[in-house]
Amino acid sequence: MSIALDLSMAERLSDDELAQKARAIEIARYFPIREQFWLERLNGCRSVAAVFVCDIHVETFAKVLEAEGVQYKVLRRGIGVNEKDDPYYQAMEYLKAHPDLRNK
């Protein structure tokens, strides 16, 4: 069952807030898994320059890298970002305003 469907049965939210909340929970659940995968791929080559293209993950993946003592530099934001990405940026803001969703 989808996150949005689960929420729609449990809570009375507008369609817009339902979508934002579902995306925010998706981000909270799955970004750490993806970012841990990426970090594991760095093993053995942490001193070599690497490029990650991950605009929406910049803040969260940067925290993972910092915690592991991996140096990084953000060269540019917004490469390839278009209107269809906007709901995920809105969901990131929603998650910032509702940090309790990280525990769902």
C-alpha cells in the first residue's frame, strides 16, 4: 500500500497536504538508505575526487559525509532541476516543519 493511501485512510488532509506529507515521509524513510548505499560505494576511494549529482540530497548527504569525515564541496545547485522536481522541494520544506515524520 502506498504512503499516501495509508495517510488518506488515517488522516483528514487536503489533497495537497496529503501529497506533501507522503513525499516527506518517503524522503525520511528512503533517503538515508540511498545515502548509506552511496557512502558504502566510497569505501577504498575516499581520498579520490568523486562527483555526485544529487541536488535534493545535498543537505542530507552532506551530513552523512561530515559524520564520516569525508570532505566534500558543493559545486552548483539546480543542475537539471525543472518544474516536476518542485513537489520534492516542497516536501523537504514540509519535513523541516514536521521533523516528527522522520519517525514514521
